[in-house]
Amino acid sequence: MFGMIPFVKAAGKGLGKIFGKDKKESEDALKKEVDEFGLDTSGVDISVNDDGTVQVSGEAISQEMKEKIILAVGNVEGVGGVKDESTAKVGGRESQFHTVVSGDTLSAISKKYYGTWRLYPEIFEANKPMLSDPDKIYPGQVLRIPAISTATS
């Protein structure tokens, strides 16, 4: 999934205008955000670029952890994108990313990607701990849509 993953700069959790500070303070604020979610960043470097993008590099413990780290730093107000230059020690199927629009629900997103609304718990679980409630998503938020082997209706 190397490359730039776009995020909505005006959406997301506000961390006190992290991009008005020096790079070190901004990076520390993002790392603290990831740590508060309990995500394992061992082997991963998070850096802030002058243009409001964040770069994730190094080797995450798994594909899932790599994707969750990208979402944790990307869904912060002021982040316009995450440049993914990371790998994963343990592979796995890459997820798709979905940017929530007004009117979206996890059920509707499930229907779009899996052909049935019934798999919305898969999306909810794939986005924990960033999501604490399946009904609390917001426009501009980017979600992981995990690859699944079979979609039943």
C-alpha cells in the first residue's frame, strides 16, 4: 500500500493545532495519539513534513497494525495525507480505505464494499480502538475496510 493516503485536513480529532508547532512537538503529539490507542509502534517511525503530511516508515509488527497506525495519525485535524513508506513483519491482506461522507453508516459502507449490510461489525472491529461506537463516525473520517474471504447476505 505504499504511497500517499489522502485524509481530510479539516476533519478529525483536534490535537491543539499540532502543525503550528515545531516538527518535534508535532511528531510527539502524533506519537502520543497513537500510544493512547494502545497501538504497537515498535519499528515504526512517524515524522511530520512541512506540507502538513505525515510520513510513516519502518516495519510494523503486522499489516493490520500498520494500517491502524496510518489511520490514527491521518484522522487528526490538520493532517492532509499520510505517506506510507512502511512494511509489515507479518503480512496479511491489505485493507481498502473509505472516507466517510455525510449520511454514511457502517451498514451502508458494508453494503457498498461487501454487498450486504450485515458485515458492518467487521468494519467496526477493524477500526478499533479508534472507533468506540459503531454509530459515531463523522464526515471526513477515514476507515479501514478489511479484506474478507466471503461475504454472505
